[in-house]
Amino acid sequence: MIGDSKTILSSLKAFNEALKPESTSKEHVLKSTLALVFALYRFCIEKNINTNEVFGQNLAELTQVAREVFITPGYLNLLFKQELKTNFLEYLHKIRMEHACERLNNRSQKLSDIAHEVGYNDEKYFFQVFKKYMGMTPSQYRNNLDG
């Protein structure tokens, strides 16, 4: 949380030690690694850190995440669905929409800035996804905050 690199390195070493192959199954290693990746992703959004800089712009394509943990995108999606009862992209959109709603409270912040901050480079796509998940446009949502 405070960004101390020595503490972070120490924590990552402890995490790695806990997942030594002789003490745990491959599936447990995968699930633990994915849990760490998604916790870090959520942390970045909560702390207003640009996720594209940390994870790259193609995180939502699953391929990048799967490649990082040496499995196929299909298997990653299967694991994800087993654990969270939703697919990766749906989960990612859900997190992004939660944080977009929080940011919409700040009326001085432009919608395009909010879209970018929560991980959407295309403002029109952000509007489409927001409407799908929230049942209204970001502007309508913002206007309903008063009433």
C-alpha cells in the first residue's frame, strides 16, 4: 500500500516460496497467481493507477494473462468461471463499472477522463458497456445522483 519496494519484494518472495511445486498442486499455483493478478488489478483501479501502464492494454483479451501463467486462454477462462461464477471479461467490466460509478460523483471530472481512468481507451465503447451494465448512460447516471 505504501509502495516500499523492499517490503513488496519480500512479500513476493514469501508468496513464491508458499507456491513451491513440491508443496502444492499446479492448479493451486495457477489459482493463487490469478488471485494475485486480479487483486493487483483491482488495487490499481481503486488507487487510480493506469492499469494499461501496469498490465498492458490487452489485458481484457485473456491471452496476455494466460501467457503470463503458462496456460491457454480457454483454461484460464474455465478456472476463472469455476472460482468466480463469471467469465474474465464480465468480471473486468464489473470492476470497471463500480469504479466509474464512484468517479461519476465528481461532477468536475469529464466523462472521457473517467472512461480512460477505469481502463477504456475508447469513450464510445465505455458508454456502451456502462449502459449495458447500469441500464443508463454515464450522463443519466450522474444526473440521477441528485434525485
